[in-house]
Amino acid sequence: MFPVVMQDLTVVVRGKTLLGPLDLTLEAGGITVVMGPNGAGKTTFLKTCHGVMRHSRGSINWQVPVDQAAQAQSFVFQSPIMLRRSVLENLTYPLRLQGMAKHKAIELAETWAKRIGLAQHLTTPAPRLSGGEQQKLALARALITKPQCLFLDEPTASLDGSATKEIEALLQEAAANGTTLIMSTHNVGQAKRLGDHVLFLHQGKPILYAPASQVFDESNKGGQNELVQRFLQGDIIE
Amino acid sequence: MTDIWDGLAQAFWLLVQLDPTLIEISARSLTVTLTALVVASLIAMPLAAILAVRRFKFRRVIISVINSLMGLPPVVVGLFVYILLSRSGPLGGLGLLYTIDAMIIAQVVIITPLIISIAHQSMRDLWSEYHDLLISMNTTTTQRILTLLWDGRRALITAALAGFGRAIGEVGAIMIVGGNIENATRVLTTAIALETSKGDFALALALGFVLILLAVAVNFATHWVGRTEREGKW
């Protein structure tokens, strides 16, 4: 499936360029952290790569047919979208879509519910869970199909410390199990903790794509990019 | 005021005695309305979901037309169905005029746009909530429609109940296509109209109370089956 090659990728909505032109090749494995100030195009980048948003120009080429690539991806949104069903049914939903037998889907869903600490809430309507629980459920629902690539749009933006820690542990485990994670975040600390690569966007354009070790290496000063350096120092960038 | 008390008393006695005519008319009312409701729901609900999920040419025009059809005057529908089913009409050969089937057809025509319109509003809201998730899960259009219909089932029950309310109280169209024939096509509403025209207000009121009772009972039963109150807001 990887590498995914983007050429001249551009997204224009109502005459405004939200992303691009962008030329980038993403390799398999690890966690790529997408950073940048508000309006940099992080969400647009993730949604376009995943196919939720259409690009206006250019191309995204996976190494497998588009349908196959789409089947092997999942997406976790900043605000978790819960199906108006129970926790168990939320977890079995993607499995049933893929044609898994009901009893097998339930078995797997119960295992995942246990892993994310929701085993006691299997029959609870998912929309009634707390924000942190909903995000964990959304992540488990995305991972339950064992995707090769997982996109995450600021998955811990509205969560407290302990919920963030649990989510990060699940993400690290997923990456260790071979899922390629592409995740946007505002949180520099989180990017340092999780990132293997960093993609920095500004006004829809890629400013920097480099290994995290280089970007966060203090002697290297944000990969030698002034804008990235200022962002990492906490300056407000417009 | 005396008529109302007389009506109440007569309704009570008719019910207590399980008056055969009352039972027959009530059963026919329910049969016609519930059959029409099932047929209309089977047409309307998938259409409502399709209109929410799919984007195609003239979609907005179709939605506007359906919304306008919610206010269809039943008498005009009755006339239209009558012309279709009359011996010289295009469907005259079916011999449906003055039968229960004709009454069901008329009610289906009346309540289908109403159910589509109400169901579409809830399907549209649910689709805007689910859009990104279902697209990201690479679902097919059929899977999206089925998901909306299942997850929005409580709102759909409300749409169906609105259709039921309109159908059970309908008189103009079914009078025209059914003919209010005793032991054949007479239902509660047409019987009420007949008794009122005869000046038997007490019996008309009694039938009216029974009609209200039936409507309330069906509403309660539907809410109980759907557990709309127990499971709260989704």
C-alpha cells in the first residue's frame, strides 16, 4: 500500500486554496505527526489523503487500487462521531460492514471493549459516554479492522491528561503492531512523545517533512526552519 | 352539553357491550389505516433516506414538491383516485372502486408525502452527523441508507405516527372512493359523518370518542414497542 505518493496535490474550496500544491511521499510504518498553526490545512490534508475530501488538482497514488487502499484505512475525528447505538454495536459495525460473522464480530468487540476499559458499558448507548470514553471507543472502532493506515485528526485535543495518556498508549501499540499512523496535533509535547516523522504545514503548504529526531533536536533548531522553530517555541504564527 | 354527555355515555355502553357494528367499523378503520400506513412507510422511509444521502439533479425540486404535497386536499386526492379507478378510468378494469383497497390507495397517496417530508428532516440531520464517519468507513450507498434507517428509527416512528394520525381521521377521500357502504366500506370517520347528517349527534359523538381512543391507543402502543421514552435521547 505504501509509499503513498502525492503530486501537485491541491484542494480548493469556493475559490480558496486550503491545501497545496503539495508534493510528498509518505513511507510505511511509524507515526507521522502533522503540525502547523490553525488554518494550516492539517485537517484538509488528512481528509484528502483518506478520501473524505476531494482534491481539486494533482494526485494521490497508493501502491494498490484505490478501493483496496480505502478498505485498509481508518479515520479518527477530532470530535468523535458516535453511532446512535450501544458501545458493542459501535465496535461491531465496521466488522459487520466487512462481512464478518455476527458472533465473531461480537467476540472481537468484547475483547476491544475490555482493552479500552469499556467492558462494563457494552450495552450503554455510545453517545452517553464521556468525551474521553467516546474518543477511546472511536479509536478502538478504527483499529478493530486492523487498518494498515490510520489517520487521526487531533484525537486528544479536548481530553484531559489521563485520557490523553490512554489514547497515546493505544496509538503506540497500534504503531508497534504495524499500523502506519498519520496524526495531526497542536501539542508539541505529544508530537515529541509520539512522532517518528514531522510534517509541518503553513497556509496549506508543506514547510518541512523530516524525521522527528531532527526537528526536535534542540541543536538543529526545528530542522533549521525559522517558522517551525518559532512554532516549537510557542510563538503565535498566523 | 347534553349531547356530549349522551355521547360519552353511549360510547361507554357501546364499548362495554362490545357492540358488533362498532367493533366491525373500528376494525375496518384500523385495517384500512394500518395497511395504508405500512405501504406508505415502505415507500416513504427509504425515499427519505435516499433524498438525504444521495446528491442528484432536481433533488431540491423533488424535496420542494414533496413538501408541497403534504398539504394535498384529501377530497381532491379522493376525486383523483376515483377517476383512476372508475370503470372508464385507466385502472377501472381492476374493479377496485368502492372497496377497502380503493380506500387504502387514497390514504397511501395522502400520507406518503407527509411521512417522506417528516422522515427526510430527521434523516438529513442524522446524515449530517454521520457523513464523515460513513464516508471514512468506505460504506456503500445501500449501507448508508440502512444505517440511517436503523439509527433513526425512533424519529421514523414519529413520522409514521403523524401519517397514522392523518389517515385515521381522514374522511373526504375515503368517502368518495369507498362510498361509505354498510358492512363493506364504512369506517369510523364516514360513520360519524353519516350519523351527524342524520342528526344522531350522540351516536356520532360516541363513534368520535372511540376514534380518539383508538388513535391514542395506537400511539401508546407504538411508543411502548419503540421504547422511545425509556431509552431517552439518542
